[in-house]
Amino acid sequence: MRAPAPLPMGEAFARLKQQVIERTGHFYYEDKDEVLWERVRKRLAAARSPSLDQYLERLADPDRGEAEWAALEAELTIGETYFFRYPEQFEALRRTILPDIFERRAESRRVRIWSAGCATGAEAYSVAILLHEMLGEALAGWRITILGSDINETFLAQAREARFGRWALRSLPPEQRDAWFTPEEGAWRLRPQYRSLVRFERGNLLDLLGPSPPLELVDFDLILCRNVMIYFHPAKMAEVAAALVARLTPEGWLLVGHAEPNPEFARFAAAVSLPGTVAYRPPDAETPAAPPPAWTPPVLPPAAELVIPAPAFAPAPLAPLAGQPPQTPTATPREPARAPASGDIVEEVRRRADVGDFRAAELSCREALEADPENPVLHFYAGLVEQALGRLASAEDSLRKAAYLDPGFVLAHYHLGVVRLARGRREAGRRAVAAAAQLAGTLTRDARLPEGAGLTAGELRELARVQLE
């Protein structure tokens, strides 16, 4: 097995990291030197640059620099996306946000929507599908444009192709997949009527903060900027969010990712609490009443992401905690043990996390764990909150403790595996996911899992199969 390349510690690497953060806003890399170096090394090899100093010269070159920056940004940016991600937000769009926009735009019949940080386009296309389903034949009488923008040119090229694998379609049942897509050599291409509403352009959100922000990015009825700002420094996140709100119409709407709400947003936006999510509007916007439901988009149980059959697999034993004997999953999962006094705390953590206040949820977990350090449920929620905040190493540690304290805690093993896979720990991640599937296999398919918010044992096994493919 090849040893990992040594991490450069010199001035050149520090300069490159600073330039990356300044150009992309990805403060995420401030303390992720190993991750950054692993991705930069790929570009050094492709550009045939023997040293970081020469690579920095290439990035600064007037003729070659922009092309190389585009290639490096393609390595650095994260493109995890799928159709109808965060179904509770699409439910808010269907029930409240889009009906409000339609009512206000009834005379002009003109609607402008921006998917900022669109990655490979699933979000923008999901909105297009939703508009078709809501308006039906009346859509022909509206002038609706959806702009998708991203810093990553590779993602944008894929978005324009509108061709997706099953991972991007993992939230869709077969009947909706077949209605909206046509099969094409192991993938699915979105049908033309949905593609026609969307155009894609390269754009960097930090340009909104520059001396000459793009003039065309104004008067949007709806902006979706989800799971982009989470990688920014908190101060920069607030600046970008303020710039986005400033580009809304006076009655426009902004949706951000669940982990991105920030108390600073109150300085320039009004928060609107909707079932399962929070939206933002210009301070003087009037909040509408929700109309009755007309169409139901795909809705997943919380924590579920996919139901796709896959071949059977053989679970592997769990890795033990450091200094502890190996653990084998119990034959029958049980309700995780919890101290009676912790029930209210768990509910408080859930409530805060549900509205995106992850830092307050984390504080509640820490306080509770000081009084009850061996409660697996508290460690489980601490891990989920840390995962939402992007602290994967801490999340892995918390989830591992939850699984150790209660070896039958199915979802602790599953999320532990997901976090390990996200950290690139493939074999350890697969072992934990396989253990979760093995535990779930001892239950009936319809059995609801503790702390799963409705997720069943059968659904968990299917999720695990996908992770293990």
C-alpha cells in the first residue's frame, strides 16, 4: 500500500491555502490541510508542476491562471446533490412560497428564481419539476426563468447535460422517475419540458461582495442557496446572505441549508418559520397564509435518503473503541438506554436542530452529557449535530461512543458508517453500515427504529445496501 504523500508545511502551501479561501470563500479548508493537500496534489500532477512555488506561478499567470483556477476549484468544491433534497423545504415551496409568488405575480406572470451554488443542477431542475406539477398547462402563460450558478465549470457542464445516475435520483419512486426522466445507457436524462426552464452560468458568490457585483443578479422572487455558505467563515456567511437578500424583490424569499441559519441574519432579514424549515425575506415583507395542499412531492422519512434494491451483503464485525474489547452487535436491537432526566433534553436538542439552530443544540448536548456521560442517545444526537456543523472527526467520535454504549443502537451504527465514508474511511465506514443492516435485519421490515423519526428497519436495510454498493 502506497504511503500518503507528506504534508507540505512551508510558506508556499500557506500562501496557496490563503488564496483558495479568499477566492472561493471556503473557510472549511482553514484547518483541513490534509484534505486540501490531497486535492491540490491531483492538480500538481495534472499540471506537471514539480513544486508548489511553480504551481503558484501557474495560477498567477495571465494566460493560464484562470483555466488552472477553474480546474483546481473543480477539485475543491463539493457537489453532493440529489433531486428534492430536503423534502420539507420543497413542501414549504409547494404550500406557501410558490403560491405566494404566483399570487403577487398574477398580473405580470413573470417569475425569476436563482439556484445559487447549484452543483450539477438537481436543485434547479427539482424546482422546474415542481412548477410544472403545480401549474400544469397554465405554465405556458407564464414567463419563468430559473438560473443555476456555480463556481465549478465541470459541475455546470454536467448540469447542462441534465443526465443523472441513480444516486442523484435516490429520493424518487420509480413512477416519478419514469414520468420526469427518460432512461439512457445506465442513466436518466431529464425530459425537455423541465430542462427548458433552466439555464446555467458560472458564478462565484463572493463576487456579490466585490466592488462590481453582477448587475443582472437582481429582482429574484426566490433564491435557493443551500449547503454553500456552510463552508464560509461565519462573518463571510452573514455578508453573503445579506447580499442575497438584497437581490430579492421586496416580497421575495430566500432558502438556505438546515445548518446555515445564523443569528446575524436578523440584522437584514425577517425569518419565517414554516413546518420543518425556516425561510428568510426582506424585513418588511408580509408573510402569507398557507393554502391547502394541491400536490405532494416525494417525501422521505427523516434520515432516509434512498430505496433502491441491491445484492445481498455480509456484515463485518465492528471496530472497538480504543482501549476496549471488540464488540459484536446484540441479537435484537433495543430501545437505547437513557436516564429519565434526559428525555426533556433530547426533545430540546431535536427541536433546536429541526429549526437549524445547531450550535444551541450542541450546547444542550454538552450540558446534558456532563450530567449523564454514558447516555448513548445524547452521544448520538451530539454526533448528528456535529455532523451538521461539518465537524466530522468529532461526529465520528460521538457516534462511536453511542454505538459502544448501546451495541444494539441501529441508527448510531448507520450514521457512524456514513460519517466514516464521508471522511474517506471506506472500510471502517462499510463495517459500521453493515453492522446497522445486520441489526435491522433481526427486526420486521415495518418496525420503526428508535430515534429514527419514523424510519423502518426495512428502509434502513435498503439505505445500507446503497451505501455498500
